Amino acid sequence: MNPVSPESPVDEEAARQYRARLWGGAARKLWDTSVDGTVAPRLRELADWAEAAGHGEALIDTYGNGLVEELERRVAQELGMPAAVFFPTGTMAQQVALRCWAGRTGSPVVALHPLGHPEVHEGGAFAAVSGLRTVHPTDAPRLPTAEEVRDHPEPFGALMLELPLREAGFVLPSWEELTEVVEAARERDAVVHFDGARLWECPTRLGRGLAEIAGLADSVYVSFYKSLGGLSGAALAGPEDVMEEARVWRHRYGGQLFQQYPVALAALRGLDTELPRLPDYVAHARVVADAVREAFAEAGVGWSRIHPEAPHTHQFQVWLPYDPDALTAAAVAQTEATGTALFRRWFAPGAGGPPGVAFTELTVTTPGLAWTAADVKDAVRDFLSRIKA
């Protein structure tokens, strides 16, 4: 059992820090997160890996050379793209990508989903910072269809597809649907950009390798910490000329950092160690999802939902008809009492969502592979017993 206890968490930040320490230090959990743990052990782990992988004597980078260039070459190779550029954040990388394409297409209009990251989490940065305007081919909780892209009444210069669409439940289209959507955009003379923050997870569902998936698009953004366990950072991949312009804009946006070797090393480690494991994570997420669903049914929970029913990636949503604070409190109580972290923070649905329900996200990484279906059911039953009205 985790011995940490809160010192009167009178505000949300104190409560958040307590939960992070509690769940990060749990003896049994489904996944590790990039914020679990403390500084010194994390730095030692990275240094040990750097030595073992032959990077211990690499020179310190300066303004994007050395290890950063090695990372860029590796990403371009993995995605089958001509070139790649490192960025400190995905927000910056995608603004630069769409800005470069706007200059080539002559249109500042970007078609994307209203649940996409730029619309939900970036404070209107496309318009406020980069002079771009967005339109929405659909507001259904899925990626747009080819018909919706083809029939959208307003012209646009770029179609941006988030793969997977996180806010809708980490959902993906089929390979056939994806290729049809891309073709529909081409028919409109629009370029296609993939918001691939979690693209690394997509090959299992789509049945194609990373290079073939990325090859559908004109440019692709990938994150190094969402699936690969890195510290931070992102990359933009695409044609040589576009990537050269992207480097110019990266500097203008303040992204030409002096030294970035810890971030580059963590990203290279993720590509070496986490990327090969992702198919196993995706496969086991389906085992976990089935076990959670069955445990809810056996416990007589009046209404619940696992979304998608068969997870498309190693992450999925769980819905229950309770107040989110009550469910979060039950998750905390379970870990305090048993040392097991099954669910973590729960949330109310956004504007327009039904009252009286809450959802959380489950992820499966290395520690979750040890959980059997029976383990999951036992943990679910214990969690349900701790929910208080």
C-alpha cells in the first residue's frame, strides 16, 4: 500500500499532486505515465540507457545538431518520409505545418474535426497566432467520411486528420475509410496533414505499417511522449522543401532551443523500447476492455459503456452513471487501501453531454501486460464497492 497521505489538500493542485504520487507509486497499475516518479531516478534511468545504447559519448547538441539530427533521421526513416524536423511542442509543429501549406495552396482554411486538439486544447492558436481559419466537415464523434469531405460547402486548402481521434475515444477509421477520405481531399486539391500525436499506435487497427500509413499524407506530426514515454517534444515529417521552410518558421516561433539532448535521448529510447511493444499493448487493451465490461455486467451496474467496444489502440474510454468526483474518490480509496491503480481521474462529459454520467480513460502499457482478465475483474469489483453516493 502506498504510504503517502495528503496534507490537507485544500486546492485542486494539492489534490492533483497527491493523486499523481499515489497512482505513480502504486504497486500494481495498468500503465506508467510520463509524470510518474521523481526526478533523480528518471535521470539515472535515461543516463543508463544512453550508455547502453552507445550514446554516452555523444557530443552535446547546439541549436538542433547532433542527437537532434539523429532523431530527425530516425523519424523520417520510421515514417518513410523524405525529411523530418524536431519541434519542442506539437502545438508549434502543427501551426508551422499548416502555415507552410497555406502559403503553397493559397488558402488559410483548414478542415478538421471540432474535437481535434487545436480546437479543444490550444486556445484558438491557429487563428490567434498563425492566421489560419478552421471549418468542420462533421461533428459526429468519429473522423469525417469521404462524402462529408467531398460535399463540404466551403473551400479549404488542407484537411487535418487526428489519428486516432482522442476526444472521441481514441477512435480510428478502417484503412479503406481512411484512403477514401484522403482521396476525397485530393479531389478538392487540398493537401492532407495527419495529426499523428499517437500515430505510433495505429498499425494494429489499420493493418498497415507506419510508413504506409504516413505515406497517405503530405505531412505528419508525431509526439514523443504520448505513446513513447518521452520527456516532451515532437517531429514534423514531409517533403524536403516544406521541412526546410518549417525550420525557418520554427526559429521564428521561438522553437530553436539551445540544447535538447535529454529530450532527444528520451525520444530515441522510446523508439527503441516502446515502439516495438505497442502492438502487444493494443492487443492486451482488448482483453482488459472485455474484462471490465464483463465485471460491470456481473456486478449489475445499471448502465455502463466501454468505448470503443473493441479498443482501436491501447487506450479507450470507460463510462459509468455516477458523479465524477465520487468515482475519482473511489479510485483514490482503492489505491490507498490495496496498492492497486485500476482507474484514475474521472470527468464529466463536455458541453451538451448528458448529466449524471462520467468517463475515464484506460491505458495499457508494460505493467498492464501482467494483468489477467481475472485480475481486472477483481479490481473492478473492489472499485465498485468503494463508490459512495
